[in-house]
Amino acid sequence: MSHDRHVPVMLQRCLDLLAPALAEPGAVVVDCTLGLGGHSEALLSTFPSARLIALDRDKEALRLSGERLAPFGDRATLVHAVYDELPDVLDRLGVPRVQGVLFDLGVSSMQLDEADRGFAYAQDAPLDMRMDQSAGLSAAEVLNTYPPGELVRILRAYGEEKQAKRIVSAVVREREKEPFTYSARLVELIRDALPQAAKRTGGNPAKRTFQALRIEVNGELSVLERAVPAAVKTLAVGGRMAVLAYHSLEDRLVKQVFAAGAATTAPPGLPVVPERYQPRLKLLTRGAELPTEEEVAENRRAAPARLRGAQRIREEAL
């Protein structure tokens, strides 16, 4: 499989955000979402004295990026783990604090491009969508077994799908005749279920449903809810973190964690704010930064990206 079709999103901006923390000898940077290793390779090349710890739940991604990062030898440590397991991983490796953390959320190019993974609605494939194919329920099992009310909730909450009820009614009717196994049948059902006006907006009409199923199958938001605060805690003072999110639910979560860390926790009306109430984070981006038009033209997968950065400026209050 070629690496050349994998273009890391907002790569230079991520490197720039992390750079001040990674120039020191012995700096440790964590890539929480290794994927095909594009960001990791750039981090190792750009910061020759830094050491990398990279996590991925997808064994195939670890194998491929392992080949790619082999020239860096023992500067790169690759770990099969979900990113909310970061504190345990660092504990096992005997690394108390890190200088940089990068999250590139969403689905890796490899998962979208390998037809048999079932992530893409553009090609017919088994409805799997698990990032770690050795664990958990597949998308087909979710579709075939979840109660209708739960499916409606998932499509609304994770896909922001306004027509969730119509789609789920059609799914329930169809799954009674025959369980869902392949993606093309689901795409066709969604097309048939939607009113004409809804089909004319926002690209492929199946996009929101597929996103919702993927988030549910991989527990992405609940994992992220644990992972971002945990990653902030692993940062040394002066350490920096960059997070690339691809939909509003992820971005909102990151924004909330960063905003809470950058706010004072002092009761109102104190003339002087004691150290323990001072902000722990400094925001490095004004709101979320977007990719440039040039980058989107070069790599359409960058289009929905939202980048936020923060720096640890003091220790946790005891």
C-alpha cells in the first residue's frame, strides 16, 4: 500500500504549534492517533532530538507505520492502544511527563481507502467500521440489533441527522426481512427514505448516518471525553498540545476542555487570585484554525478540519 496518497492534514501548522516545546534534547512527543504515520514521520524528522510515542488501536495501521518509521530506530515507540489509555501507556514506559501531544481525530486514510473495512459509503463493503477489528460490535450488528429509539438517538446525536426517524423506520422495516451486511444496501435505503429537499444538500445523503455509526461503533466521543483531559494532565509545564477535529461534536469537546483549563477557578470577588486557582493552560489558537484553501484543493479530506492548540503553563492544583 502506498504512503503517497496519505497527506497529513495541516501538517506544517501542527509542527509550528508544537515546535517550542520539542526543541529541547530529550523531549517526548506523543502521537495519539498514529494512522499511517505521516504526522509522526514529520515530527521525528523536524525535531531530531525528540523521542516519539505513538498510539493506534488499528493493528494494520501499526504494521504499516512501523515500516515507515523503522529508519528512526528506537526514537519511535509504537503501542497498540486506544488514546484514552495514554496515562497507562506512559506509566508502563516509565515516562512521567511529555512535552508534546498531537491528536488527529477522525478516520485514517487507510481505513477509508481499504474497501473491506466498510467506512466509506462510496463503495460496497461489509458494514464493519471497527478501527480495531479484534474488538467490539460491527456497524452491521449495531444496525441489526439496537432498538429503534437508540438508533434514532445515535443518528441525531452523532450524525446531526434531521431525518433520523425516517431512516430508522426504513432500517427497522428492512432488517426484519433480512439483516444488513453490506454498505450499498444501507446507502440505497437512505436515499429512498429521504425527502427530495434533504437529498439536495450537503453531499452524499448517507454521510451523516455513516459518521454516526462509526462514532458509536468505536465509542469515539466517550473515548475522547476521557482522552483530552488525561492528555492535558500528562503535559509537563511548557508542554504543548495540538488537536485536529473533523466534526463539530469533537471540536466542541476539545474547546470545552481547553477553555476550562485556561480559566481561573477562583471564587468571584477575590482581590488577588491565589496560585491554586490560576489557569493551567494558555490557548495557542484563537478559536479553531481552519485549513487554507490551497490545502483543501490539494487534499479534500482536510476540508472539515478544525485545529486547536494549548500550552501547559502551571502544574495541577493540589
